[in-house]
Amino acid sequence: MRSLLALLAFLLLSGAAAPRDWTATVTRTPAGAYVLGNPQARVKLVEYASYTCPHCAAFARESDAVLKGRMIRSGSTSLEVRHFVRDRLDLAAAILARCTGPRGFFGASAAIYAAQEQWLARGMQFDQLNASQLALYSQADQLRAEAEGSGLTALVQARGLLPAATAACFDDDAATAQITAMTAAAPRDLPGTPTFFINGRIVPRTAAWAQLEPALRAAGAK
């Protein structure tokens, strides 16, 4: 007992630092993708994702505790998210998630996936009821209307995004073009979303966390 107390006292006096939490570190690639975790991580995971993809939402939910809570937190693994836009609602969601900036992107993405069933159903109904009117709008106004009609705007603004910032993001044509360019730059034979690469190599036939986790562990994720 005395030896344990002595050890604790030594650690306190020596100022031993707690392990770094790498989930607080977000960087941005030249192509505009956001990377969560240690930039020098041994295991570099890349995900091609779509906000309107149910499998992507399931992966976000199932992987969170281990992928972010352990592997990325420890510094052994990083996660780079590349947008693979499938439709107009998907693009609107990507604009809003990125509008929160590097520090807010991954939290906003998680919230969008968590509420996907609700806003996607509303968005599809809004699109059907307003298709002829939306066709008269500019791209920015179409995306803004889709985001508002689906409830996506309210969802992200509830996390602290201000209306003025939202408006500016939808009016930023260069930022929107960067998202669509990410889709255009994806491999031609990309099988769908989510698709994963570990250290530059595609993980075949994997859309669920149950299949991806063993591959990450084999690569050295801890």
C-alpha cells in the first residue's frame, strides 16, 4: 500500500502528463477533406461517405465508441472523410457540416447521420412537392431550399451555427465546387458508400464496422 501511494505521489510531483486525446485534432487536406486524429498515425483510414447513405449512418453509429473513442483517441489511427455526393440533399448536408469548420465538422456529421431517417424523409417529400419551383432557382438557392425544407438547416443551427454563416456557406460557390470535385476525383470503380481505404489500400466488400474493425486491428490500430 505504501509503495502504491509513493508511486502516485511521484507521478503527481513529476508532473506526468495524461495521454494526448487526438480526437481534438482536425486537419484539412489540400483537396479539402477533413482528417480526425494524429496526422502521423500508423493507420490512416479514408472513408468515402454520403450523408444520404443508410450504410454510412449505420457505420457512424456502430463505429463511434471504438474507432473514435479508442483508436483515434490513442493516436494510432486517423480518419479522413472524403465526400462522395449522390444527390442534392447529400450536397446540402455536406455544405452545412463543413460550414461548422474543422472543429465542428465531425460532431455535425455525427448529428446529421443520427437524424438521417427524419430529415431524409422530409427532404424527399419536399423535393417531390416543389420540383417545378426548385428548377427555376440557382444551384445555391436550390441547395438552401432543400436544406431548410428537410430540416437540415435547423439541425445544424441547433448546434450553434449562425444564420448569417449558413447563408454565406450556401453562397460560397468555390467551397461547393470543392465538395463536388472530391466526388469527381474518387476512383472510377468505387463500389459505393461507404468505401474504406487503409493506408492507401481498399478494403474489399466492407460496409459495416464488424468487417472493418478486424482490418484496422491487423494494420496496427489500438
